[in-house]
Amino acid sequence: MTIVTATFVARAGPAHYIRRATPVAARRARGTHVSHRVVCRSAVEGGDLEYTDLRDWIATVRELGEVRDVRGADWETEIGRVTEMVHHADDGPAVLFDDIPGYPAGQRILVNAIATQRRLAITLGMPADIERRALMDEFLALTEAGRAIPPRYVKDGSVFENVMTGDAVDVLKFPTPMWHPDDGGRYIGTGCVDVMKDPNSDWVNLGTYRVMIHDSKRVGLYISPGKHGKQFQDAYFKRGEPCPVAIVVGSDPLLFLASTVEVPQGVSEYDWAGGIRGEPYDVVKAPITGLPIPANAEIVLEGFVKPGYTLPEGPFGEWTGYYASGTRAEPVMDVKAIYHRDDPIMLGVPPQKPPWEPHKYREYLRSALLLRDLQNAGVPGVKDAMCFSVGGTRLLVAVSIEQRYAGHARQAGHVAAMCRAGAYLGRYTIVVDDDIDVTDINDVLWAMATRSDPERSLDIIHRAWSGPLDPAIQPGKKGHNSRLIIDACRPWEWRDEFPKAIGPDIETKRETRKKWGWVLDGGSVAPKRNTVLAGAGTKSRAAKTAATALNQPLADDTSME
């Protein structure tokens, strides 16, 4: 077996594009990095993290039948159209594009990676059949500050199998799609992880910021105001210094996920991901900027953003479902080097009208973070929280409580609207009683329609935190928006006189769906007990877990949560 690595030549002069094959045994003898599969146990019994990089992850979910291969789709229109289609499909597969016209076979693009609960669970090292609330609780346990594990620097990595520097740098080497018809250009950075460092400390931040190709050696980097990356960039510019950036196009899904959630101030997403993995995340020092980059990344662009250097960027279809901002002058990154694996795989996560891929997994993760924020703020009796994907997990939120005193519902609503998980670009917060299933938007809207009254049930918060992508705010005034708190609980003063609701409680409904759901799923008879599914004997633990979940006995009384 041979792994291709890179050799760096420290000399001035012509550009270098270098490849060298080195046997694994020789690399081990030198103490350089060799990828190995790590299986780490999560707090959930039986949970395994079965991958170390994007390729491992694809192989793992492929065993579950969750990957579709598409060959021959063009980058100009077809990849974007197929991506939009699968993003809006219920339980849609991960799609791997190959044989893209105009590019060598083997240069691939993966989309819709963690858009389902099963694939999210596998990404987090949990059983594929884990229930929603158990997933949320385990996610919170995995992300406790005490679990953070700093990254481990290694000497080499597969990211250096190919190296481009100087005149050889060519961002157009990769089959970056035109994701939406009216985009201002080709966006290589949608599922990217942008590595930046605070100039005033050792804090390394990973964020996902959109990256547009200007030409073969320049890309535009747009970061929303208030984000950590923007704070770092402004700090460098205030000093009159260029801001170093490493753009990872093709990390494993866990690291991408880490870059898209609210990690506490001062905590590196590398540490956060290491805590979930149960061991340090392997990184290498980028040769030019010194930034830590994933040792097994598929593609990395390394360079600097200079103060005052801008070019027109956008428009770009964004997560609200609109071209919320037009073409504007935005900072430009000069790409000084590109590193990539053989046959690299780009991770594509282009925004779509909600709900799309990140909204589907953030519906679990941001809901969990919101629940923790409410509890940490001392709001009692909070039963559940839901950040609805149809609102981009920000614009529409519901919280259920067991009412304990007058004003309790208002307290929960105001905290949910303005805590860390809910502060940025929120709009509507609905508070309901604990007999309402907040995961069912119809149940939430029913409570709002029948238990609230506009005269007594509404509060408005003025001048809350908004952003440039808010389509409902007039251009030039997008720094602030307002929030509407809707108290859809039974009125505290006469709650005992409020009419009794018909129908079963939440737990009874879930147990009924668990036992008799096959009636709705197209079955004509109840599934047989202990039926063995084809493919249940695969090597992947995740595949075995999923097969077991699908073959639970009809009379299983296990709680849904």
C-alpha cells in the first residue's frame, strides 16, 4: 500500500506543484502521520464514532445505503439543481457527484451529508436509531466545557499529497458549481471550515463563511458582522496587518458541524470536536500562515486578507431563501498556496430556501443549546424547545413549560428570544404548555390559535440583534430587528377553568406511533417479530444499529425518550 504525500522545497523562484509517493511503513518509521480509524465511545451505550475523515464518513454511511452516486452532472446548472432537490426532500440521501464534465474523474462533490437524524447521529458517534430528545441530551453532554480536548499537532498529513504554490496556484482546478442561477460567481466555500486566529491570544476559531472565486488566485471572503471571524479580521486590520486565513474545503462532517454551531467564546472548535471524538483532532501547521489545518483535509486554500483590499462580491442565495444582499465590496483573500489530496472531495452546503441541510441538523442541535440556555438562566419548568427548520432554526422558535407562577410564560419567552442560542436574527418565539408537542408545528400553531389572544398575549422586543441577511429589514437598517413573544399558554389567572383538550397526551401519541406507525407507512400487515433485514450483517456498527431499530418487536414498550 502506498500513500502519496508532499515534499516542501524551501527555495525562491518558480512555482512548485510537488507530489511524492512514500510507503506507509517508511512514514511510520519517521513518526509522520498515518491515518487510522478511531472508535470512541459516547455516553450513549453502544455509540461509536466510526470515521477519521470525510472518506471514512462516506464509507460508513454508504454501508447504510444512504449515499447516491451521480455521474456526469455539469457544474454550470445541474449540480445546483440536484442539490436543491435533495435538500428539500424528506430523508434525502447524501449525494456524491463524480465525472463532472471538464474536470478529471475522481474530483468529487458531496452534498446533503448530514441532513437526516440518522446521519447526524452517526456523525456525533451515536447509535443511528437514537431518538430526538436522547440525541439532544447526549449532544449537550458531549459538548460540556470539561470534555474539550485540544488538537494534536502531527508532522504530516494526506492533505499535502499535492501542493500548489506561486504561479501554480489555481483555485479553478476544482469543479466548483454555480449553486444558484443568479449567484454573482462560483462559491467554493459553502461547506467550508475557515480557520482563523485571534491576533491577541492563542484562540483558534473555525467558522463557515461564504467564499466566492474571483479568479485563479483570489477569492472573496464574506463574514457577517459580529461573528468571531469578523472580530479577528477587524483586529488585524486595526493593526494595519493582513489577516491569515486557511479555508478547508472538504473536512469531515463533525468538524464542519463544529464550525456552524455556537461554541462558547474563547473555545476552539478543534477542542470541541476533540471532546466529541474522545481524542485530540490531528492537525498540521500550515506552511505559510502557521495556522492549524486538519491533517486529513481534502482541500485547503491558504493565504491572507489585506486591509482595504476589496472586490465586488455577491449576490448569493442565502439561508433565508432570498438574495438578501446584492453585490458589495468585500475583502479579498490572496491565495498563496493550495494543498489537496489525490482525487479530492469538496463538501458542498449551498444555502437554500428553508428547510435545507444545516437547518435539518441544527433543528436538533440549536434546540438543545436553547434548552440549555433556558435552564442555565434559571427558568424553571422548561420541558422542551424547538428551533424550527422552516424558520432557518432562528426565525421561529417554540418553548414548552409547566406553568408555575404568573409571568412564567413571559419570562421563558423573553429569555429564549435573547439568550445566546436565540439572540442572532430571531423573530418569533412561541411559548406553550407542556401538553403541546413542540416538535409538531401544527400542535404549536393550534395552541397559538386557541390559547392566545392578541390583546393580552403579545410582547415586542425592540432593537434586537439582526444582520445583513434579514430580508424583512430595509437595506441600510439591518443591524437591528424586533422580536415577537407569543404567550400561547392557558391564561394563568383562569387556567383551571380553561376547556380540557381532547385527544391523548404527548407520550401516548408517541407510543401509539411507535407501535402502530406501520399503518401510516404503507404496510398492509404488522411487521413480523425479529425479521432480519437484508444487509443487517454489514461490518458497520451503525448499520447493525439501524437494522436493529427497524426490527424492534411490535410489543416493544421502550420509552421514546
